[in-house]
Amino acid sequence: MRLPLWLAGTNQRRTAIRVAVLISLAFVTFAYVLLPVRGVGPSMTPTIQQDDIVFVNRLSYQLREPRRGEVVAVRIAGRSAVYVKRLMAMPGDRVAIENGILSIDAVPVEEPYVVYRAPWQLRPTTLGPDEYFVVGDNRGMPMELHDMGTTTRARLIGPKTFGIY
Amino acid sequence: MAAALRPVVIAAALAVCGWYGWGYLFPDDEAEIRAVLERIAEGVSSGGEGGVSRIARASALRHEFSPQVTVDAGAPFERLTGRDAVIGMAGKVAGAAKHLDVRLDDVSIVLGSEGDTADVSLTAYAQLTDPAGGHGVDARELNAAFSKTDGRWLVRAVTLVRAIQPMDTR
């Protein structure tokens, strides 16, 4: 079958090679580098809304350690079931929430991305050697309905790189 | 040359058939546990069949669980104790869905030193279509404890592996 000129170009063999390379690149990118995640639920509002798509870089944490304040993907199960949360405290940090204000080592953290804030309370806790504290940006929802707490390094897949909102 | 090779080829083919035949007739513990998991996934799944066949399928799960089994699969499911409670919940979940496809993947089995217990970690995937046509997917990591009773591997406990551990509030 001959493809139309506008699609195949003047050299169909070269076009076929380009298409194959593009398909291979897309496969490698989405299988091993970028993990697309669709926003489900209100816990990261307003940073990530329902049905927003964010892309997580799977390679980042192979090359460097996670950083406080990053939006990260936390593996729930399998390869692609994840939570998206903000990483707020690292191993050894003493984390607490007092009337909705999060503090690390008794110093309140400035969080411009938190727009909604309810008077949450979290007892001061020192994180263990492999404990990372993650929480969503929507602090206005009832605390008992919000999945937050500690996770392990092995469950941190990578940081959000960009999103489609 | 071809004639000389024929006995070798036949012997190799017989060896392969024997290997698979032996594994089929006398499955090892890991294969038996995987078969239990497959039957559970099949029993919990439903494809829009009628109530009677759905209940029959869920009831067949009776043979896969110990009578005192405990299941804590996380919200929205309550913690279940006892085989009847588990079968009742399986029937209820399947009945609430128009179509439910459950897969148990990433299975990793560690047999106990005595050979009569096993710890299994796995990922449960569920794809659900509700009667209104809405779609939902769920995935959760689970640990399952098995024990061998009268030659059969039975599920003794199922617990959810939480990706995020809740912390003390006040």
C-alpha cells in the first residue's frame, strides 16, 4: 500500500525508520522514564485537580535523593497504582501539625501551595531512618479522610516533572 | 546424520513431556499456592451471570480458605473474620457489579521451614463496571498467609500492605 506523499514523504523507507524510532522512543519513555498519573480525588487540590495528568520522572531518584517540598509519586501496588503527595519531611526530622500549620523540627514551614487549611493536629513525631512524611496540599478536608503519613524510600517512585492541567 | 539424531530428539521430547507431566500431576507447593490464587481470582470475578451461578462460584471459594480466616483488605471493605463472612462479601461485591475482573499478580511465595506454611505477597487488581455503566479500577498490595491442612493449601490471613502508614493524631 502506498501512503500519500504528505504522510510518507519523498523517501518511504526513511519515513518508516523514523516512525519505528519514534514508536520505540515513546515506548521506552513511558515504560521506563515518565509515568503518567491521572489526578483522582481532592487530596492534592489546588495543585492537582481531579483528572489532571501529571508526569513522574522514574529515573530521578535513581540519580539523586528525594528533596523536601517535591510533589512525588508513592507506589501503592504494582507498577502504576500510585498516590501523588507532597514530600514534607525526611528521615530524622521531627514533624508536627499544630492548628493546620506544619512544622519540621519545631520550625513552621511556609507552604504557599496550601490554599485550604483546617485546624489539623498531628502529634510531634521523629521519623525513623527509612521514614518519609508525605501529605496532600488540600489541608481543608477532614483529616481523617486524607491519606497522609510515612512511607519508605523504596515506595518513592520519583518527582512530578510536569503536568497537563 | 538425521537418523542418528532421531533418538536424541525423541529422548529430549520425552524428557520435556515427562518434566511437564510430572509438574502437572504432582505440582509442588508453589504451584499449588498459585493455583489457589487463580481459583480465588476466578471465584471473585463475575461477568454478568445470574445470581445463582454467582453464588455457586463464590461458594466454591469455601475450599480455599481456612474456617478462621481473617481478611483486612483496607477501605472500603470491613475487616472480615471467618470463611462464611469472606464468601458472603465476595458474593456481595460481585453482585454489586455488572462486570468484575480480578487479577492477582506479582506473586512472590516464601515457604516456611516446616513446609506447611507460606507467606505470599501479591498485587490484587480489580476492574469493575457498575450497573449504570461506570468504570472503576483498583489495585492494592496484599500479604497472604497460607497453611497446609490435610494436604491442601488454605488461606489463613490476608492483610493490606499500606503504602502510607498513618501517624498519631491528637
